[in-house]
Amino acid sequence: MKKIFTIVGLISAAASMNAQIVINEVYGGGGNSGSVYKNDFIELKNIGSTTITLSGATLQYGSAANPFSQYHTLPDITLAPGKTYLVQEAVGNAGTTNLPTPDYIAPIPTNFGTGTNTTAGLAMSATAGKVALASNSTQVTSPTDSNVLDFVGFGTTASQYEGAGPAPAPSNSNSIARISGDTNNNAADFVAGAPTPQNSTSGTLAVSDLAKSNGNFIRNSFVKNNEITFGAETKDVKVYTLSGQLVKTASVKENESLSVAELAKGNYIVTGMVNNKPVSQKILKD
């Protein structure tokens, strides 16, 4: 997929190809019965290796079976590597908790067709739909449109998605979140789990993502047996909660496993040093 950004500073063409702001997490259950958070949200992330600026972009939303119907603009966004950007979307009538301070509160969206909206933010489905990050306000019609920077179809009934299939279905209590990098395959790149909204002031635990480049850091981002398996010798391993709390440290050999049986189910960030380079990866413990 073609991903176009304004690159900050003079960098090589090869480096710019790795610089990308993508959709990192989508939650449409905000304010619904059984939800914790009062608002829907979309979280963006710079998964590249350089600081980049995104200008003139929009977030677009469509229901599972229908064309994209709404969009709202985004302000100019500059993100360092590993940084996230939290966009607050529509509010509901339930939920108990406000989002962390959003980087941007979405305005009233614009319809691509007739009619007007009166409520701020995209009101997304909790279970199935599609979201696009686009370089302009032209209506997205497919994941391969020239203005598409990133595209996520989620839920089993989603009519469009990147790759072989849609991301799993979220719910009123679950979002879908990116595992690590971007392979342009929604089914492989996202998992469903408890919402973990993070704004741009959240601590940056990553400098680079070895898993994206060669897959040798952590072999099982989805941890089902209480053990993380490492594909490379990794020094100074640290496991953090998504709020930045350090919960475990270690050093491991190649193909060695690290027990995380004492940790609660949920998402974590694992960091370490491989060949004297800092790396990190998000994991989901089931």
C-alpha cells in the first residue's frame, strides 16, 4: 500500500519507506452497555524509525456492509518513533471512565452524502465496520486507493479490509489493537482485547521494532502458555504495563522462554537490547 507522509528532516529514501503513522487501536463500544470508557476512540501510532508529520489527513468511517459515510479532519500531527496519538470520537450514554486526555477531540463529522450530523466524533459500531486514515477528504472506496495511508476492516461482516481477512470483532468491552508492525493484513496485524487508549504523552518505551524488520525478537506476540519465547539473545529485558509500570526484568538466550505466569491477562510492552540495539514489541497475554 502506498503510504505518503511529510518527513521531518533530511533522511534517505530507504528510511522514509519505514516511516509510517498507522491506525493502532480502534474502539467503538464507548458509552455502550458494559463498556468502561464513555467514548469511542481511534489511536494512531508512528511505527517507523523517524519523526514524521502528517498534514491534511482525515479519519473516515463506514459500517460493515456500506461505503464510507463520514469523515472528520485531523490537525497537523508530528510523532516521534513509537509515539501514539489519541483521537476521542463519539460519546455514549453508558460507561464509567473518561479517556486519558485525548490529543484531539473529534469535531462533528461531515457526511459524504446528504444530511448533517449534530454530535461530535465518529459513532462507530462496537462489532464490525471499517476505518481509514486518508491523506485528504476524498471519500475512500477501497483499501488500495491512492489517498489511503492505512485501512482497517474489523468484524466478520466487514466488506473491505487489508489482506486476507478483517481484524477480529471487538465488542462493548474490547477494542482491536495492532500487535506490532504493519503487514497490510488486518487479520494478522490486530487482536481483540481490553481497550488501552494512550495519548502522545504516554512514555515511549520503543526506539525501534526488530520484530517488524526480521521477526527475531519475540516469536509469540500472543502469549497463551504463560511464556514469552525470544528469537534472539536479548539483554536487559523489561516488561511494562501500557501505563509504563515496570513489572518484570530478565536477560534471555536465543530461543529461550521467559515465564510471565505471575502477570495478569492483558497487553504489555516488552523491551530489550539485541545486538546492542534497543527493540520493543507489544504482546497480549491470554
